[in-house]
Amino acid sequence: MTANNEPTIHVEHDEAGTNVDHGDHDNAYSGLLVNDANWAFGTDFEDPLAGVDTTVPDGVDAKDLGAYCLMLGDDALVFSQRISEWCSNAPDLEEDIALANIALDLLGQARLLLARAAAADPELVPELPEGSPVPDEDRLAFFRNDLGFRNVRLAEVPNGDFAEAVAKILIYSTWRLSIFERLTDSRDTVLAAIAAKGVKEMSYHRDFAGRWVVTLARGTEESKSRLVTALNGLWPLWSELFETHPVETAVAEAGIGVDPATVADEASVILDQVFAAAGIDRPERGGLAGVGVHGGKGRDGLHTEALSKLLAEMQVVAREHPEGQW
Amino acid sequence: MVTAMLETYPTDTRTADITDAEAIDRAWAAAERVTDPEMPMLTLLDLGVLRDVTIENGHVVTTITPTYSGCPAMATMRDDLQRELLEAGFPDAEVRVSLTPAWTSDWITERGRQALKDAGISPPGSAPVRTGPVALTLMPTRRAVTCVLCGSDNVRLSSEFGATACKAMYQCNDCLEPFDHVKEI
């Protein structure tokens, strides 16, 4: 270990190219570092918005823009983390890969949105010891507590069976696609570009989930019953998606964001199309109550217990090594 | 002009006294050699990821556009571009990300499509043109896909998602060959 406790890997090779054993420094993966030109993707710390003009448009409160991007980024990040729990656990390889791909798309969107939030309002970004190499979007992802997260609670609820996974992805992507389609007209060109990309990706997600919902509903009694149970369980989280937070009101008025209440009808119609094709009824259950006298919900930073557990797992390594080089 | 260039590229004699036009030609040639890390049969230019190479204030600026938001190869593409440009005599080359317009599979060149075919990967058809809300599609996506091995059009979609973010998986019903198809986006 070096003086500042940064992990290092020492690799030496003999003439045959075999790793020389250094006892407790030996690392099973050290051989991978011999030709490091392409040894691993995505391990770099680099600005995902490098060269992109992140100037806040005229007439826009940078704090509102930052808070709004944080909400959207947290939705994508937390839901991505939840879906990625399926990796190696799906019913077959194709669906495993599909779920991992969906999680990856959402993670990419989260990264851009959190980077956009940090660029708009640097005060959002948690402080770390001087010299920490952790970039802003990772600081936001790994160094905030549950009360700082602004995601809707649908994104955080624990996974159930495969029917629950596709039902949840259908609900999320139906809602989100309607918002992102409008967000492509945002006066904030960065947000508009992130949305334009996201629309293409989430069109695949919604179709994937919609087809599985129809397939399960029209499959066996067992698959239909599991799907209906999953939809009933998720339905209390539906209405929250269309409740307008004051930040969303402000960004909608400024022409940079979307008031989710304005997409409620469209999203409902699309979901009803899937239910009609599936031959099932729309669940009839009221919304999950908020917390405290003001009824705070996900956008207010008030979450279910499940988020704390998710964050504990997601953040533990980064928090152990705030100055770590990966 | 020559004096300015000397100040610009002080560390490399190959680019110390060339004009901007020559520098751009040389930088393009270098940038065009860089291949996609996940589909190495394609150059970044053929993939449509490399959007521009220019000279700004005496240094080379290349612009790339991500294929998918979560594409994990972006950092590698950037490193590969910078290394290739460094080797061509441009140590201070800058790589910028452009998010607008969003990448579309329509930007894959004819040469790129042929390279995909030659490598056993089915190239994309035309990307969907959208006016208004995205339509829900509950039936399997219909594409004019033919088997990369035997040419049969009797193929089935096994998954809309594949080994990389940009590919779907197919299988030929005649020769049973499983193969990748680059998705239309």
C-alpha cells in the first residue's frame, strides 16, 4: 500500500511472460493488465458531458433545473439498480440479457441526468475529501442518503417474480416515455438531447414489457394469476407518477420540464391498450399514502424502507473508498 | 501561419510545419483508423459515431456521438481516438461528445453494413421515422432479416436484446444458425 492508502497492483513478468509471484501482492487478474489497451470498458472517470454546452438557458432557475434533473436521474438510477438484480436470475438467458440491457440503458440515462444536475447546480454535489477522483455524477449516486433521493417510489420497491418485473417495466416505461417525448422540446438543449436518446431506448423497453404482459396474461392460469397479482401489488404506486411536485411546476412553466399530470391521460390509454390485448382488467386500487402530516412521497425524499436497503448495497463499496482509483 | 503551427505542435516534428488543411487530412486519416471496441470490424466512421474532425485554435478536435446512453464503450472509443491521434502527431487532440442529433443506425455507412455482413452480423434496416407519439407494438418487430449464413428469410427473433446494447438476437429456422442483428434506432 502507498502512503495515501490507494490500492495498487504490482505486476512483474519473467521472460516467458508469466506473472512473477509476489506472495500477498499476487492478483489473479493481474495478467489482464499486460495489454491494457482494451482491457475493460467503462472503468474510466471521464465527463459524460465533455464538450457539451451546459449553460443554463435564459429565464431558468439553475436550482430548479438541477433539482428536476436529480429527480429524473434518481428515477433512472434506482430503477436500473433494481432491474440489474435480475442479472443471472431471469427465467432464461434471453430475458436475462434483455433485463440487463434495459438496466444498462437506464444507467446511461441516469449518468447523463445526474451529470446534468451537477452542472446546473454544483451545490447539489456531496463534498468528498480533497483529491478524491470521484466524478460529480458518482458523488450524487453513491454519497447521498435516502432522504436526498428524489425518485418516485415505483422505482425502488423490491422485486417479485418475473411477472412483477415485466409489469413494473411496462408501468415505468409507459409513464416515462410519455414524459420524455415531451421533454425532447425542452429549452434546455442537454435535457432535450438526453430525452431524445431515451425515447429510442425506452420504446424497446415498453414493447418488451408489453409483449411479456400479453404473453403471461394469455398463457396459463398460473402465469395469468401471477401477472394479475403483480399488477395489483404495483397499482398503489401508479398515481404518484402523475402528481406534480412544485419543482416540476416551476420547470414546466420555464419550458424546460414536463408537468407529469399532463401525461396521465395518454399513459392511461396506452396501458389500457396493453390490458385489452392481454384480456385483463385495469387494477382498482387507491394510491399508496405519503409519509407524515404533509403526506410526503418519493419526490419529497420520503421513501419506503426498501430504498435504504437498495442504497446500502449499491453504495457500500464507493463509500468504503471515497478516494479509490478503479 | 507557419510560426503559429510551430507553437501549436511543438513536440512533434511531423506536424510542426504543416498547414491546417494538411493537419485536418492527417487527423481524419488517423481518426478513420479507429475501430469500435465491441464490433472491431467497424470503424467509428462507418458506425456513424465519429461525427467530425476539425482544427480549433491550433489543436485537433474530434466529435463523437454515443450509440446508446449506457454504451460502456464510449470511454474506450475516446481513449482509442486520442491514442491514434497522438501517434499521428497530435498530442493535444480533444475528443468531444455530441448528444444532438441523437445517433441513429441509419448513419452506419454502406461499407460498414458490408463489414457487418462479412462478420456474420445482420445490418440494420431503416430506422423508424417518428411523427407524434411512439406507437406501442405488441407483436414481434417485423424486419426484413435474412440468415447471415445461408441467406434464408425463414428466421425468428429470439430476443430484442443481445450481447451489446445495439443488437437483437435471431436464429435461422432452416440452417439453425444463431446470429446478431443490429437494431434500428
